[in-house]
Amino acid sequence: MVVFNVDYRIAPETKCPNNVKDFYEAIKYIKVNAESLGVDPNRICIAGDSGGGYICLGAMVLLAQNDETDLVKLAIPGIPMVDDYCFSEPASMTKEERTAHVWMRKCWKLIAADLEAQKDDPLLFPGKVSDALLEKFPPTYYQ
């Protein structure tokens, strides 16, 4: 097994979609250079946890938008940040969600280039991806 740790740029210095594009470009680089990297190009798996899970899902959205999901054999987004639920009414949240929603709002505001303009963009909020794009995703295991 070969593992690559993608050092994507992070917020607040880099905003969405550039953080997602970093991960996406790394996938493409590994695929194109698989032989020299000692990688089976047909067995590329992507993964990430929490914010990295968001980046993993965002890359899957970008791959689907570009009809390139065949570049990835498996995706494993772990406890990913996926949507803007934290901006909803706290009274409708669980106790745990109410505890974390202010912090999560701050995270999303740091990641977004323009939160209002990107509110429906699945590159920022992968949970808003269309069913048509979702069907194009590679096999995915959510943790």
C-alpha cells in the first residue's frame, strides 16, 4: 500500500474552491504519474477526516462535475463536514449540535470565499450535491 498525504492549503488563507482543487489536482497527478510513483492507477483510494472529510467529498463533487470519478476506486470521508445545518435554528438541534454550532459556523465562514454566494455550491457544502452528481460518485464508505 502506498499513502500520499496531500498538504492542501487551508483557511483562512485559502478559500473554497481552491482547497478542494488542491486535493483534486493531487488525485490527477497521482493518476498521471502512477507508474513512476509505484501506484496501481486503478486502485486509488481517497480519504480524509472532519475538515479533510469535507475536502475528500468536495474533490468527489469536482470529479463528478468533470466526469472523472473513474480516477478513484474508493472514497472514505470520515466524519466529514457536509452541510450548512449549523446555520439553522439551534432550537431544532440536538444538545451536541447546539454545543458545536457556533464553532462550526466560524469554520464555514473561514472556508467560504463568499458564504452567501456559495450557499448552494456543493464544492463548499458537499451535502447539497445533486442526485445526478451523487450517482457518479465512486464507491464510498462513510465513517
